[in-house]
Amino acid sequence: MKDIQILEVRQVRIFATDTLPFASLINQKVAVAFQERFGWAEATSPSPGTIRFDTGRFPTADASTGTVVKAFELSERRIILGVIGDSDAASAAYQGIADFLADKTGQDGWKTPPLVVTQETHSVATFEFDWTALLAPAFVDYATGEVLKGVSSADGVANLVALKLALEVRYSDLRADLSDYGVTLANKTLTIEPRAGTPLSERRFFTSSPTDSATHLSLLKALEYRLTGESTDRRPRTRGRGRQ
């Protein structure tokens, strides 16, 4: 890979029933302090029993820089955090938010470890291979031959500008304790597709996976090795965009 840019990491934490002191957040004084500390743009309720804070910032100690928090959503058993940056930035932001809520509400339940944490990483990378390496040669010939000819008309000549490849996985043999708490894991998807708005010839791809950012990077290196046979031990330029 010539470079990789981590655009976003989304972490979902599931807790045991009656663990999170959710009601302590519904307090005007706490809400005002929470907004002032993290600069949330607004608070909404996308569904009953759920509060969502959009576009905030987890600042450094001197407030000179920080991690952009795209969304922080919580309910009685679940907390969702999305940041612009890698998994380390997301985890640090979450810990900072949990510590703040515990301090302001006087409820240590905000620091309770979750039953399970799942992550999704979204990135853009420039690979050594082009889109044709992702498909069987016969299908490439079909897509660039019969398909383009068939969809062209007197109104215009068709050109291939995008494709999407997605692998959906289902989880089995879950940890025994998860079922005891009524926790299930939804199907997850790994996606790779040419970056919207860029020519296919640039070999620039949008990628997402149901993993932390380090595992995500490892999967992309493995993909490039499978398709090119070239070692990816050399570290690509990484732009996390986690600090602003």
C-alpha cells in the first residue's frame, strides 16, 4: 500500500442490565457541563430511551488538540462511539467520557467494563493492485465487454466507474456468558470498493471491516499480498486524522 487513511472507528459496548446509571445523565446541570466539556453540537433522541450527541471533541489535557467525536449514543445497555481516528483514539475518548460522567454524576457505574466491545473501521487506501485483481478474469472480460456493450445506447456510451465487493460473516459458538445476558452478535460485513469520485486507474479504495483499526490494517496488507505476491512488511504512510 502506498498509503492508508483511517477515516473512522466505531465502537459498540454492550453492558449487563441495570449496569449503566443512564438516568443520572438526565440532569440539567450534568447536561450543561457535558456539553461544555466536549462541545457537542446537539443532543437528540433517535428512539425511545436513547440519547445521541453529535459532533463533539475529546480534547487533550491542554485543550490544544483533540479527537473529533462524530457521535456518542447511549441507552440503558449500549454505548456507541464513533471518532475520526484509529482505535486508540476511540478508546481514549471513550475512557475520557466515562471518567467525566462518573465524576459529574457521582456514579461509578459509568466505569463498569462492558460485556462485549465490537468495532468497525473505515479507511481509504491506495493499493498496488487495480480493481480487476478482485474479480475472476472471465468476469472482468464480461463486465468490460458484454455488460458495457449491452447497457450502452444511442443516448451514450457506458463506462465502468465503480464496483462493490462485500463479505458478510455470521458469528457462531459465542461465549457462553453472552447468551446468559441475552446478548447476540449481528452479522458483520467487510467491504472494499473504489473510492467514490476517483478514477478506477488511481487504485484508490474505500474499505471497511468489523475490526479494530490495527486488525483492519493487517487484513488490508494480507489482501494486497494475496493479489500481488509482494510483501507488505514495509509500513505504508498512515494518516489517522485522529488529532485535530
